Amino acid sequence: MLILAVFMSCTSTSTSKLISIEDHTFARSDQSGQMVIVDDPVVFKRGEDVHLILLNVGPFKKDEAGLNWFDLDMEVTGPDGAVLLSETSMLGDAGHMALEKNYAKSPYGSCTHTNDLQPGNYKFSLTIYDKIGNGKANQTAYFTLE
């Protein structure tokens, strides 16, 4: 079972090299499994799925076949600074595709947490990188679990 928390997006940082992230947002899953954008203040209850969505990321380089290839790493840190979840290369071959105008419109990382986590402030970090070029960008946002 993956572990995650609830977040408040009032504080966030972004860094990039050769690709950029236009913006980001948080979402939760509704009863049908569809993502629903969460407005500020971003608050989740323990047990909810939490999604960090990056918006309009790129440009990504193309390979000789005309396909782009990007991947995602994700890390969630608890109120005490301990890493609760760390995943790398989450997309693998699924990130090898043709992107419209070399931009990924809304790649995202998702986490499910248990009800055992303590309320508090958590950090969600999502890194997206170009597997063909040298581009890389990171979005870190802080959130609160209730």
C-alpha cells in the first residue's frame, strides 16, 4: 500500500533545466475514480487518493522515430522529514510516445495513503525528465493532512 497525505498548495517551488512546468494543481479521486481539482486551501482527508498534476510540461526532444520519451520520479516526506514514499521511473516504456508539439499536457503522480498517518504538513515532490534530451524539471508543493 502506498502512503500519502493531504496537502495545501500555498507553498511550492519549481526548478527546471531545458524543460519547464507551466503550472501545477492538486486533485482527488471521486467515487467513479475520476480526478477532481482541489481548490485552495488544498485539504484532503486521510485515506483519500492524492494527485499532483503538472500542467503543460516541455518541450521534450524526439528520437529518430519521431517519438518523445519522458519519465517521472515521486517523493513524499512527512512532517518529521522522513521519506514516506519514493518511486523512480514510474512510467517506463509508457512514457515513450508522440506528444503534441513536444509538450506533455498534464502528467501526474498519484499516491494513496493509509489512515494511520498523523495529521500535519507534508511535502510532495514530482520530477519529470526527458529520457532522450537532458531536460529535467521538479515541482515541490507542501500540503496538510487532516
